[in-house]
Amino acid sequence: MNRDVRIGLALGSGSARGWAHIGVLRALEELGIQVDVVAGSSIGALVGAAYRTGSLDELEEWVTALDRMDIFRLLDARLRGGGFMRGDKLMRAIERRVGDHQIESLDKAFGAVATDLNSGREIWLRKGSILEAVRASIALPGLFSPVQRGERWLLDGGLVNPVPVSLCRAMGADVIIAVNLNGDIVGRNFDNRPQATGDKVSETQTEDGDDSEDRHHEAHLFKRLASTLRSGLSVRLDQLIASATRRGDDGGPGLFDVMAGSINVVQDRITRSRMAGDPPDVLIAPRLAHIRLMEFDRAEEAIRGGRKAVERVREELEVLRP
């Protein structure tokens, strides 16, 4: 392809599934495709920032070594404010791997998408601290507190533009490759595995792994959060918080199931609508619906999924090689 043609890459939202972007970027590099413009929404903003600052190796090394205990240690829970977690520990950990840079000082174009809490408007972050832009773009409602920028309070970019093709185009991309992590997620976060009774857990094996192990880690997570939040309060937060992951007596979804499922529905519908009106030239769609909202310890699996997704559209991508 003529190198006068600018190639843009739109990296979509998708929480823990977002590590697939690392696999996509690696596969594109191996194909010799040179990306001129990167736009990211939510987790896509984080991976895109690492790529643009030359820190993708450091990010990949870190996330592939994460286990659940590492993730628990990054949680800084609280009850007051606009989110369940402040996100300070997480951002310090990201800064150690990615560093901080002024977006306008980067060699090539980068932008992140966030949502204005008051107006619902889509906000494009193209100047200032790249870490602050990432923090605003990943502020998932209910989990992370919103970020103040000037007079605005900013939330996760996936609420308004889960796959930011439009931002890529606005930054001057002529040909756009989009990575959609939301194509097969609706209805997949709430499963119908046997419900535990009392303090016991099911020993049922599923295609996603050992259910008893998953529930053990969930219980440990919420005990940790409870110990952080309980100080000075008269309620039994350990019971309250633990109930967030439990299904109801009728077998219905728990609180986190409802939150994740609702976000999935919103992002899927918005993605379909936005890409119908402004379609990318090449669409990469990793199949990772089995990875849940907070399963950031499954990075190797997600990265493999990103590579496989690139292979499925290899013929379309070949024409973009210089």
C-alpha cells in the first residue's frame, strides 16, 4: 500500500478481554502493517497508550504474570465517592510500566474516548497526560470513580463509543482497522452453573475451568474488600459485599452479573449502531466472551485470542502492507 495512506487502529472497550489488543498489535507488526493513528476506548486506551509510548513489552510482561492475588492487591475499595474503587493503586502500577507522557509530544497520533457524566457527550482526549486520559477512559461506572477534568466528570469511553472508528477518522486515518471485543458477549456473563448452598461450593467442572476454584477466589476477593470497607461502619459489609457475586434464591443473577450483563448489552448495541453508520475497512473480532469482566489474570488466553482474530482476516490485512 502507498505509505501516503494513513492507517488507523481503533481499539475497543471490553474490560479483561482487552488484553487481546496486545495479541492484535503483535500480529499486525509481524504482518508488517505500520499503524499511523491509534484511538482507544476504555481498556483499548490503556493498551493503545502502551503501544504508542513504546511500552508494549513492559505491559505484556506485567499482565501475563498477573494472578488473582496480584489483582486483589491493586484494589483500593471505598464506599464514598462515585465508584467502588479509587483506581489509584492500579494507575501507579500502570505508570511503572508505561510511564507518563504528554499526548501531543508522541511521534504518532493517539487519542482516547471518555464520557461526560453530566451531558452524556463523547469526549476526545488528545492533549495532556496520557495516563490521565487512560484513567478517564477506563472509569467503568460503579467500579471506578469518575475523573474530574476541568468542570467535567468523565466516565468510561465504552458508554458512548466502544470502538472509536470516528476518532480514528477525525485524527486523519484514511484506512481504519477496528478491534471489536463486544461482538459475542451478550448473555454470556451470567451462566447457569449449579448454585452453591450454604458455605459449600459446587465441584462441577465447566469449559471455563473449575467452578469451585472460581468461587473460592471470589470469596477471598470480597472478604478482602469487606475488611477494607468495614472500619467505622455498623453493618456487616462482609455479608453485604459477598452477596454481590451470589445468585438469588430463585437462581437469578447476582449484582455483579447484572452489572456486567447490562454493560455488555449497552456496548453491544452502541457498537452495532456506530459501526453501521461509520464502518471500518477491516474488522477484527476476537472470540472471548467466556472471559468475564474482572478476569484480568487470563491475559495469555486473551492475547492468543487476539492473534487468532487477526489470522481470520489475514487476506484483508495483506493489502495494507507497504
